[in-house]
Amino acid sequence: MAVPKHRKSKSKKRSRQAANDKRFLGSLSICPQCGAERMPHRICPECGFYKDRVVKAPKSQNAG
């Protein structure tokens, strides 16, 4: 089995992991129903619409 000969430093480890980091969301689009920002080609988290249809019930304001 392959085993590393030397221990990786924190900076090497973190720089390697930074390539897989998902901090950047890319472009956001605006929902035509409610005007909230959402990721393209996905259901709006605020109103639950996708392509002029209700796909998921919207989040309730009074839940709790």
C-alpha cells in the first residue's frame, strides 16, 4: 500500500483543500416571481417556484 513518506504541513494541506472549497457560488439569477436571488436552474428557496410552477411549498414565516 502507498504510504506518505513525510508529513504534510498545515499550509500544504490547506492549500490543497482550498481547490475543492465551495465558497464561490458563481452567478446568481433573480426569481421572476418574488425577486429573490437564487442559483440558476434551481427552485427558489423563498417562494418555491421553478419555471412558473410551484414545485415546493414556500417556507412559512410563522413556523416554529
